[in-house]
Amino acid sequence: MRHYTTDSAESVSRVLSLALLADGALDNREIDLLEKKALYERLQISPETLHRVIHEFCDDLLQCARAPNVGQIELDRELIDHLLDDIRSPQLRKDTLRAILDIIRADGCLNGGEAILVSEAMNRWGLELHQELRTEILDTHGQSSAGDRLHVRLP
């Protein structure tokens, strides 16, 4: 996995890339949401940086992640924690978690991989939804069968 500077646009973009891919596919509704909710501006990243980092992230995953099924890659908690640890600013962590929640709500359902990512980010960053974000995850469908692994399907 390539190294990005702590709290950089690239570090944030990589965590957003993880959120965008956590349900197994890139969804145009999720990408469109970034612009509609002014998330680029709030997180101080550009669409170009996010798109570049998505491609770099996919390349890195192909080289270092476990692939139990064709077209699907597993990330363990250690790797997820490593990616989350690249964001250290308390405010940037809150803003990034809000963006993750917005991304996963874009398609109206929360799957196992997305639930793992939200749970791990909240745990790792010491954030609680009811205190820090005052938001709810609504319209959750499906059950987590992913255990402690996040499955990502590459585009």
C-alpha cells in the first residue's frame, strides 16, 4: 500500500475510496452525492484527487490484499486500521466519518462491508454517532455475513 501524508487529501480520498467500494461496487449515486453535499469542499479534496486515489487504491489492493473469489478482495481489520490511522485531526475524522455515512446511505442500504467500515472508523477514531454526529443510519437492509473482513469488488 502506498504511503500518503497524514491528514492529506490523498489520505482522506483513500478512506473515501474504501467507503465507495465497501459494498462491492462503485455506484454513481455515491459519486454524485459527493458533489451534491459539497463533500469535496468540506474535506478539502478535489474530484481529480479522489478519482486518482481510487485508481491507486485499486492498484494497491490488487498487489497486497487477499482475493478469495475472482473479482473480490478481502481487507482485514489491520489494513483498515492502517488506512484510518492516516487521518489524525479530530475535526477531519468527524468530517470524514460524516462523508462515509453519506456515501453508504446514498443507495438506501447498509451492507456488511459498510457496517464494518463505519464500526471500525468509530472505534478507531473514538467517535460515537449520537454524540459526535447527531445522525442515524436509516433504511438499513441485509445482514452482515462478512465477519471481521471487508470485501471489496474492484471495478
